[in-house]
Amino acid sequence: MDNDKLNAVRRAKKRFAEIVPKDVEVAGIGIAMTQGDPALKVNLRKQPSNPDALPRTVDGVPVIYDVVGTIVPR
């Protein structure tokens, strides 16, 4: 994996936490692969009321969303 691209995703991860709309319930943020490149993976607790308000990219890094529900320890 390209270290420059991976570092860009790490920076985008921090930036996403600053720009995510307040009403979006984020369960976790990580890194995933899309089309052979790293992307930001955002797990949501529930479908947001306005999904169009979610950024599709952050600083040029693609964002993948997945509604996973509430995560609880076992």
C-alpha cells in the first residue's frame, strides 16, 4: 500500500471528525480499500436524516459509509 495515500487517509480521518454534521451518529471511523486505494470507512449507528449532507470525499479521500447500528461489547 502506498504510504502517501495511507497518510492522506489518516489526515482525512482527523478532518472528518471536525466536519461531520452534529446530528450524525458515528459508531466508528477506520480505513478500508476501494478500487485498490485506501479510503475512509465510517460506521454509522443509524441512517442520517439527511444523507446528502455527508461528505463523499474529505481532502480528496473517498468516504465509504455503512449503517451498522449500535456497537456493544459481548
